[in-house]
Amino acid sequence: MFDLRNQSPFIARLLPSLEPDGAEAVLAIVKGTFEIGAREDLALAEPQVPLTLADQYYGEPGKSSIRYASDIVPEKRGTDVVLVGAAHVARGEAVAVEVTLEAGPLRKRIAVIGDRRWQRSSARGVHASSPRPFSVMPLVYERAFGGQDHTSARRNEWADEPRNPVGCGLVANPARRDLAEVPLPNLEDPADPIADPTRRPIPTGLGFIAPSWKPRIDFAGTHDEAWRKDRFPLPPRDFDVRFYNSAPSDLVSPRYFAGGEPVTITNASRHGTLRFRVPAFQVDAVFFVDGQKIERPCNLDTVVIEPDQKRLMLTWRASARCHRKMKFVSGARITSRVRGG
């Protein structure tokens, strides 16, 4: 039905979509992949990485964290910035390093600490063991605070961490016999470390947040019987489009990136500190609906950095409302140019 004329060097796809009020729309998604060069330069990758059609997990869906979030969402409010990779010690081994990610107006620091366990002593009570040295540490939510504790005999004393159910370190039952086997988080906010088993710090990471985790799930709206009866398959009336943003909340720029933003990453690459600028491409879509041309700029709403792969992936998105005219959508044209070029 759709004729997509992709005149950009990127991957593009044209899809039917629905707006939150149920209106039909046509959606253009454009994904560009770049190689990060040794001299902080970027070049178009060959081949280009295709769109991710569904969330891709590190392990079993629902029991592991997301490696790549689906590109197939109708919109995002602002730009997601995500880093997929590992922490690296510059030389040899260390018991801790600090990973930093700076991208445009966004700044985030993560303390990466070697493996630890809770231990008991008569002098100090329950405390963390000394961290073990490491050279590489995966930056995944399995190594951030979270998880569950179902060790109490009383079910009402069980606890789950809805912000990161696949994490580690959660203790709801300090009397549990296996306390010394509970791993502490390897990834911490330097300003909010876990000091004792009763602490429940905010899970920290640089990767995608699963749709069933808080805070994303809080934006999904109320899926109750009234919704199933009167609204399905449309989103609930209290649905918030911020649900589609899948980066950690402190790595979502309220203003879309325009390209040219400086990026600096430390201790998250075997190649050392990475510095580059987001490519300044202007990507545009022209939709052809019922004999009319609808021109839309595509918003750069997703930036995925893979330091160990020396790869950068950008996703742009635009849509045009065409309620009750979907059958009259003949297609679209995608163009791109370097800003200033």
C-alpha cells in the first residue's frame, strides 16, 4: 500500500499508526548507524543496522534486562540517550572505577564496584565485604540494585523491586540465613550508595528501561475492565506518551537533540575515553495523503552508543495524521542532509 522513497543513506520504514485519541496516522522511522573513528570522527557504517522490531533482552524476556529497545513506537517526548556496553579499567585491575556519560545537556556518573557480599561480624554487625578487583564489568541492570527477597516465612514480608526486578542486593528479611550469599550491586549512584541491607537506593544504569518496570509502567495508564470494555485496543485515557521513552529518566533530554551535541564517555570503552559529536543531519519526511503533500521534520529521539563496538545509532521519527484517510495514503519520501552542508 505504501510506496517509500528513501533518498537518505539510512534505514527507513513507513508504518500505519494510531494516535492516543484513536486517530489514524502514518509513521516514518529512520535509523542511521555510524562508526566511531580513532580520531573522534564518525563515518556511515556499512551495512546499516536494521530497525529493532521488538525489545531484545539479554536473556529470557521478563527475567533479564533489555539490550535494545524496540524502534517501533509512535513517538517520544525528547531524546533518549543510552549506552550499551561495559565498564573498563584503564590498566590492569581495580576495585572501583567511575563511568561518566556526558551528551549535550545530560550528565550521569556511575560508581562501578567489584563483587561484594554482605557479611556479619561482632564488631561491625552486617556490612559489605571488600570489593574484588575486576578489569571489565558489564553495565547491565542485573548488576544494579534491585531483585527480590521471598525468604521470610510470612508472605506479607516478601519484597520485590519494581524499578529493577532483575537486579541484586534487595534484602527485606535481614535475618535470612543466606545473607552472606546476597551479592551487592556493582553499579551505584556515587551520591546514593548502599550502606546497609535495609537501604533501597534508586537502581542506576545507562541502558534501556523495560516497559513493565517503574517508572515507565506508571505512564501506561489504567488497564482495567472499563478500559477493556470501552476503550480497547486504544490506550487508556490516562495513558501518558512518556511511556514510549525508554532511557533512564535522567538520560532523557526534554528538548530533541538537533545534532552537533558533544559526547564524552569515560571508563566505558577498551579504547579509552571517547569524544565525538552527534552527527548533525536534518532528516525530513514528505507524506502523500489523498493527493496532498504533508511535510514533516523528523525528530532525533534516540541515541544509542556502543563504545566497545565503536558504534553509534540514531533514530529519527515523524508522523502525519490521516484519520479515515489511511487508504488514500500513497506513500512518503525520506530525505537527509548534513546541516550546514
